[in-house]
Amino acid sequence: MAELDRRPEGMSDETVEALGSLSKALETTERARGHLFSFHQLTGTADLELDRAVRLLREAGHPEWAERVEREVLGRNVIPGHWTFQIVESYDGTYYQPFKDLERAAVERLAGGRDHVFEAELKQARRTHGHPDHTEGPGDGDVSRDPGRA
């Protein structure tokens, strides 16, 4: 196991498990943040498509509907006072960044800065020693000798 993956001396099983859970929660938050960016981009794409809809409604002889789309939907706040980028910014500042900072501080203080100790130990417990696809880390096996491998 690489030195940075090794459990610091004196670190308890409970601390390893707790930091693993904290890391998993942060990873879930990363996914939630990605969904927020999807929401932001999809809403922005829809809003830009409204320009085309407005033009086509006018060309089709429906100027009153074109004006209504422009007035009631185009550029509208998605929640009072906010466009989607502002929601993302608020999430980042209010929740995401403080969570990231706390998780980093906990890893620094409780694990000597070693990330993913829980996962590294899980990998060691689950791998088949000696199997070329179960190496301990990058570069620990010479796959170039196997002609069936690219």
C-alpha cells in the first residue's frame, strides 16, 4: 500500500469509518452540485430557445403570443430574485464550500492529510493478491508481458 494510503499510526477503526462516511457524504454533495449545474444549463438552454419560439410565433402570424412569451417567461427568475447561476453561487457559498473545508480539515487533523484511508483498506481487503488486475497501485504489475492486454 502506498504511504499516503496507509492509516496513520494510532488511528482507530472508528475514525477510519467516520472519515469514510464523511467522504461519502461529500461525494454525494458533489453529485448534488452537478445536478444543480445541469439544472442551470438546461434552464439557460430553454430560455435561449425561447428566442427562436418568439421569432417563429411572429413569423407564423401570432405576434400576441410572441409578446406574451417574451413578457411572461423569457428571462424570468426561476425563484423570486434569482436566476439559476445565483442559486448555484448561493449553494456553493452557503453549503458546498463550508462542507468541503470541514471535510478537508477533518482529514488533515484526524488522518494526517491522507485521503480515502477507508477505501484504501477496503481495496486491500477485497483484492486478490498476485492477480494482475488486482494490483496494489499503479505500476505494481507489468501488464506489458501479457499479449492479450492493450
